[in-house]
Amino acid sequence: MLEVAVYATLCSRLSKFVQHLSCDEELREITDGLIKFYDHTDIPETHDFDSKRVGLAAIDELVLLTLHKLLNSYVRNASSILQEKVFTAFSRAMRRCKPRMGIGQEHRQLSFVQSCVLYLPAPPEAGGEQLLESTTLATQSEELRLAILKSLRELFQEENQQKQLIQHQGELQHFFAYLVASLLHIAQQDRCWKASLEAIEVLKLVLLSIRDPQTLRQYLPGVIANLWKSANAPQQSSKVIVAALNCFAMMLDLCIGDEKILLFGDVKQEQQKFTLEAIRQSVKVKGNLIGTNALTESPSSEIDEWLQKAAINVDIILSRMFSASVTAVNGTSFGSPRLSWRVRCALAQLCGTIVLQCRQALQISFFRCYDELLILRGDNIAVVANEANSVLQRLQASVLSPIERLKVIPEMADRFQMLLSTLVLKLGAEHEATKLHYVHTVRGYLAFWGPGLTPYLDSSMESIYSSLCHVVTFASLDVNVVVHQKLSNLPEDDKSSDAIATGSLVSEFQKRLRFFSEQSSVNEVLMMLRDVGAISTPAGFIDCAFTMLSDSRNSGHVELGEAEVVLVLNEFLRGYCFNNSNSNEALDVHLIGRILEDLLALDVWEEQKSLCIHGSIKKRVSQRALVVECVGVCAEILGAEFKKFLLHVLYPLVAQLGSHDVEVEHAALAALEKIYFYTGYKSLAALFHANMDYFVDSLCARLEQLDVYPMTAFVVEALLRHTHLASLPLVDEVASSLLRSVDLYQDSSFVNGLLRALRSLLSGIVHDAEKAKLNKQIAIGDAEATTLTSYSLLDSFIHEMKALITGGTDNPNIDADMDDEIQEFAQNQLEPQSVKGALPVEYDEMEEKDQGGYYLVVLEIVDRCGYFLVESDPIACCLVLSLINEGVRFLSQHPKQFLPLVARMWPELLPRLRVDNRAIVTGTINVISTVAETAGDFVGERFVETLWPVLQSQMQSITFGIDAQSSQLTRSMLLLKKVASIFDARSHEASSANGLLRENEFSAVSGTRKTQETRQLLAILSCLTTICRQSETLAQLVPAITRTCSNFLNKEAPREVVEKTSELFEALVQLNGDEVFCTVAPLANWVPTAPPCERFSEFVPEAILRFYQGHLSSMDVQPEFCRNNASILMNRLFS
């Protein structure tokens, strides 16, 4: 009861104020008390009887009427703050009284509305008549305007009462027109977004309360135009835009919705014409039929004309709305903020209202809204995409009737071609989002209607194919970016673990298009091509593709886009892969056969021929790579059935593996990987192993006809590079053919290709031999594996003699420490054949085949390479030296054949050290190093007289530090130098934290690019180290080697050089440590400690320094640059 008393007191004070009208402060206190009381007592509405509520209800009515009276009199001239408080109290009282208002109180509510409208700023449409003087948006406070709008919102919250009010009082149309204009004026011009939002919300309630189509049609042009202006205002809030778009959609539904159109006069009469009562009436008024029709046709024609104009106006606004949203995407300063997901969701709802509920009146805007829904369907925000998708599903599922579908699908097919043509014209647009806008729309048409568009696409396939070729104008294959494709034998819907486990990865180079730079855009364009191919008839686009290729080949112009034609064909075919659920049928095996036959008939397969015919090499290379890729796509479509075509396509693909262009080679490798995966082979090697007889005969025959087939050697090289040697059962035949070809074309330009093939063959043999040796060591165990390790010099000599006695049998298990019985048994077994020891080394009664089966092949390869040691071509000579190096290392396990081979090659090898080309010299030194490592004293005996003078002169010409020759700077050197400086800084910080590590680390330059000079020096140092470790004959050269190589301890030298020099000095110490000490000590400025005994009283440190100066004067070295590294080397060697 206390609340009732407080409320009654406030009501009494308010009534007294109305009578006396004392001052503003008293009214402000009363309104503050009412607002505070409402905040304290307002609770959710309940239907239980409460005596306290009955008492409060009477006071609520009295307070509401009193406040309304004040609004019409005293408050008009009061301050804006007082007006705001009165309106706030009025809205709270209205909220409490509204549930108790009956249906017969429409006039009372209307008076409340009129009182509130008087305080709103007058719209420009009022013609200058101001109900309240100087009331404008600029002079009125935003808080007051918000309070007025909230009061109006409370008044219009109930729909049924206002609906009845407006329907029965047509004279109020002008008043509501003024109210609508005022609300639109606030929504459009108010700078406070909250006031604009509240005005639009009140406008929606006003329109819902009217609900009279005839009245609303009078407001329609002004409402939709001002709502669009409000939404398109600069820097408008997204909430205001959303509210304006929702109000726009509601206005269209209320005015020209399909249900409202049926209520027009002539339509209603047409529906009643076929009833029994209508027939009886028609008989009675038969004479007046013409006049009646005339009367009914006149309003109908007026309504049709109004609808036509309204549809045009709405379509103009929609076009501006959607174009503004597109420009906002492009990043311009105009247009609505399309980045807001709420705005995009409101756009989807507006388009849904038009295509679902206003199709009859807005037929010209149907496809415009449909295009926008297709774009919004692919939005990144799930809420927007789901809203657009739900509208499209309802449109497709239940809304469209069969008759409408028959009308819409042909129009959509025309619309599809129009969009594709527009996309072609927009390819030169600055913003990529504009082009991507049309791509999304086209994809939406294809995905939504699917096979329904197939007849229309087939009928205009040539124009569509040509347009798509312009869209995908090919730029290049980016060899720097690799895209991986997951292969699986099961569809994408099956995500079982088995399917994932049996998958395979195939890598392809990234495709670059001319008019689309972003990779996501390129993917969208390629997906559009797949969608078109999935719903088109395969025979149609296949005929179209090869017809265009034939026309382009006959005309001889590359500008016709052969690469684009093949690219479009590839993506069309990808739409029919078994893991693509969008395709409506599977490709027949005969169609695939026709595709492969036409592809193999193209002239792009022969590399030399294609380059001679056409001048644009890059275009032809891309086209050839795409043609090869097409074969892989066919294999992906057919799967296991592709085995039928292996005989036809396997050799052409293998031939492309030897292409000079990396794009073609990679495409051929990807196609072969797809073929082996989908045809059921375990690996690419297994595919070659099972089908070797298909192409090995062709390869061997073409190796002897290189004048006609110049790329055959590269094909063999690629075949050997991409597979294991063990998978080639006919490798002996291939090797023999290569060697015969080498003999035939040793003086021609084909030598480089043949040598590359031989190198791949030799690499495969060595790889298999190392793998077999490793398996053998694992099989015999660690204990027996130790017996197969390298021998000492004496053991190696004994082993070689045993090999000569046994006729080349390599049996390391026969050891000098065997038991007497075993030695006696071995001697008895070897005694009948001991006569072979007296025969020449060349004696060879019968060659025994190695366990690997290939050492004779390696022997022939290395023997042939001896002919090319004098080759003037640097590339060929370097290939020969690489082959000899690898072959010598492999043949070192067979001493009987190895030593005579080295003796034959040695005279031809030495002149290569005196050529000017550093790469050839480096390769020659590497071969000598390998021979020194494997042949024992063979090199050591010849080193002093033949090798050392040449190597010494070459090392003396290489200097570092101040006297070093400045090489040409390159960008990579600068970048490496920058990285090296950062690395040195970090290493310096780390070394400062650890003093011991800093003392033992050489001072050198890190991260520099290895020049040919540096590579040559590293090879010489490595060769000297190997020979010093293998032969003691170099002991006499220790002083000369030490003096010559001391200069490479320079701190300005590369780190690799300093480390190799230290390794060489370690090997020299084993031969003659005194000489090394006498050379390194002066460089390190090493001073011995004073003798502790008085007998050495004449010892002075200056004597050591004088000796060092005299010793260093005979050396061409810079001591100040070598002192730090020499000190570290002294600590390592002589500590």
C-alpha cells in the first residue's frame, strides 16, 4: 500500500500543477519522481488478480491524461530538457496503460499520436507550414527527439487496433502521410544514428498499422526513395542500413506482394466468374455486359499502368543499391558498407522478399535479385550464406510452378550467356573483385539449375567455349609454386581411413592467368570451367575443342589461343572425374579413346618440330604441358579402365620426361603418376617394369637414329632418373644401345645427351650396389661386417696379390690369421691355378659377373669416357669427369679391372689440369682424389714429379685478403653477405658467453658464395689431404706443401678453405710434424717459456723472434692475417 500512496501523492501533485502551472522546477521534480517510481515498480505482466494493481491502474490513467494535457499546453513552450522528461514519463505511463485499452479507444490513441507528432521537426514536404515555431533537426535536441520517437513506438506497438482505426477513417490518410514524411525526414537527415534507427522502427510500425494497400500505394514511391537515401548516406551506421532495408522489403510486401495483387478489382471478378451464381447473374445482365466490362477495364488499366511505373522505380533503386554494394567491395569511398555481414544479410532478405513474394509485380527485378542471391550464397559469413541459400532453396523447391519454370529457365540461359559476355568485356577492369563478381554469379546459375541448362549450353557451345577461352587467357606456368593434388580411388564423400591411407600426392605447377592475379580468383575461374563441363554434353565440347585446335593449326596463328583451348578442355574434363558429384553422367571409354587419339595427332609432341614451326616458344611449351596434363586427366576419369590405352600413351609420355622444358617434364611425371595410381600399380617403377617391352625396343632403335630423333638420349636419361635400376629388366639392352650410340655419335652435338643418359645409368647402378651392400651387412651381422672394412696398406697389397692369384675372385674372408688347416685347404684349392700369377695382367680367361650384375657395364662406360677427356666442350668434359669419378669409386671393389683402367686413363687425365676452364680443372682434381683414395700408392708414386708442380702453381695464384682480386658483385652475394653478417653477430654474442668455444674457433669469412676459384682450391686441398693419408711418399714434400698452404690460414679466406687447410695440416703432421711445427710456429708467433735452469742463461726471446723473421722472409704469406688461425692450429696439433 505504500507504493499506492507514493504514486497517489505524485499524481495529486501533478494535478495541482496543471491547475496552477507554477514553475518548471516543480514539474521536473514530479516527472523525476514518476520515472523513479516506474523504474522501481515495473514488473513483468501477470494475469493474476491483485488489488494493488487495481488501485494503480486508475492512477495510471489519470497520470497519462494529465501528461497528455500538459503536452498540449504548458510543455510546448518549456525547455527541451523538461519536454524530454515529460515525454519519458508519458511513454512509461503509456506502456502501463496500453494492455487495458479496449478496441473502442482508437480516437483517444489518435489524439496521443497527434500530440507527439506536433513536437517532431516538420518535413520539407509540409510546404513551409511549421506547427511549432523554429522546430528543426538542428534546433531540437537529440535526446528529446529520441524520447518522442519512443513514445510513438509505444503508441503503435499494437497492430489490430490501429488497423481498424485506419480502415474505418479514410480522412486520416493525410495525417499519416505527414507522419510518414516526418519519420523519413528524421531517418534521412538526422546525424544521430540512434534517432535514425528509431525513426525507421516507428515507420515500420506505422506501415503495419495502416495495412491498406490502396493507402500504402500512395506512400510507396516516397517511402522507398527516402529509405534508399537513408541507407546510402555517407558514413551511415550499419544498423540504420539494415533497418532501412528491412523496412524497404516490408513496404514492397504490403503494397505489391503477390497476395495483394490478387485483390485488385478485375482479378477478383475473374475468380468469381466461373461460379454458379456468377453464371446466373451473367444471364440476367447480359444486355449490360459491354458497359460492365468497360467500367471494370478502366480501373484495371490504371492499376496496370501504376504497377508498371512502380516496378520501374523499384528496379532503378535496386540497381543502384546492388551497384553501390559492389563498389564498396572494390574499396571505393562510395556505396553502402558491404563489409558488414548484417547489411549483406539484410540484402539477402530483401532479395528473398522480391523473388518469393513480389514476383508478379516485379518481374523485371527478378533476375537482378536472383544474381545478388547467387553472390551472397558464396559469402564467407555462414549467416549470410545460409540466408541466401534458404531463399534459393525455397524458390527452387516449392514456390516456382511448372509454368513459371518453363518461362524462367530459357530466360536464365540467355542471362547466363549475357553474364559470360559481360565478364569477357570486364576482363580489363582495374578491380579484380568486379570480375570475380560475375564469376560467382555464373557459378551460381550453374550450381542452382544444374542439368536444366544442358540443352541451352549445348546449343551455343561454340560461343560459350570461345568466351571462356578469353576469360582464361593463359599467362604462364609458375615453376616456383607447386600445387599438390590428393589422389584417391574413392569419391570425396567417402572419408574413411582406408581411402586416406591409399591416397597419393601429385604435384603440378601453378597456373597463372592474365586477367586474374590472385590465386583464389584463379581457383574460382577454374571451378567455373568445371561446373560448365559437368552439366554439358561431353561429345559437344570435345568436338568444339578439337575443331578450334584444328582451325588454329591450319591458320598458323598462335594468337587464337591454343593453350587456352586445351586449358578449358582439361577443366571441362575434370568436371567428369569420379570424385566430382556435380557431373550428371560418366564419360564413356570410347570418348576418352577419341580424346587421346586426337591429342596424339597434334604436332606439339615433337619439341624440335614445334619450335621450328612457331616462333612463340613460351606459348608452345605451355600448350605442350597442358596437352600432357590432359592425358593424366583422362586417366583420372577412367581409373582402372585406362589400361586399355597404355600401349598408345606410355611412350609419348616417357618421351616428354626428357624435355628440356621443366614445365613439360613435370607435367609428364604428374601424368605418369596418375596413370600408375589409377591403373593399380604400386609405383612408377612398377609401371615401367610391367610395360618395359612397350617402349624399350623403340628407345633402342631410336638411339641409333639420333639425326631423326634427337631427343631420344634425353628420354633415356629421364627414364633412368625417375625410376630405380632394379625395375628395368631390359637395362642391359638399353645400356648396350647407349654405348653403341656413343660410338656412332662421339663427334656430334648429341654427345651431351648421351653422356647425361650414361650418368643416370651409372648413378642407378651405384645406388643399387650400395643398397645391396647395406642389406648384406645387415644380414651377416655386425661381427662379420667388421671384416669387410677397409684394410691397411699392407693388407690391401696382400689382398691384391690374392686377387691376381685367384683370377679376380674377391674373397676377403681368406686371412693370414686363419687356422693352419684352413690355410692348407685353401692352398690346396688354389694350387692348380697358381700359374696365373706368371701371366700378364691383361690375361682374362673368363669374366665373372659381379653380384650386382652391372660392373662390366660400368667398366665399358668408364672406358668410353676416356675418349672424351680431350673434349673441348666444357659441359661434355665435366660430364665425363663426373662419370669417371663415380665409375672409379664403384670399380675400386674389383682390383683386377680397376688398376689397368686407371693406368690407361692417367696419361689422358693429366693434361686436363693445365686448361684455362676452372670447372674442368676442379673435376679433374676430384677424379685424381678419388683415384688416390681407392688406388693406394698409384697416385703417390707419380705425385712428386707430375702433379705437385701443377697444383703448387695453381695454389700460388689464389690469394685472399688485401692482394685478392675483387670478383664481380651480384645481388645474391650481397644478400648472403647480409645474412652472414647477422650470423657473425649472433655467433659473436654466443661465443662471448662461452670463452672456450671462442678460443677454438677459426677466424674466417662465413656465408660467402662459392666461386669457381674457391671450388678449385677446396678440391686441391681435399686431394692433398687424401694423398697424404694414403701414401708416405709425400714426406719429402711436406715443407713445400706447408709453406704453400700456410697462406690459406688467412682470416679473410672462406671458412671452408680454412677448415680444409687445417685438415691438410693434420695429415701432414702424421708424415713430418717437425717441418709443420717450424712453419706454423712463426705464423702463430709462438714463444717458448724460459728454461728453468741457470745453464741456459744465454737464452733470450729475441733470438726466437729473429729466427721467425728469417723464416717468414722466405714465405709468401701475410703473418698478421694468419696469426689467430695459426695459434688455434698450434693448440690443436702440438698441445
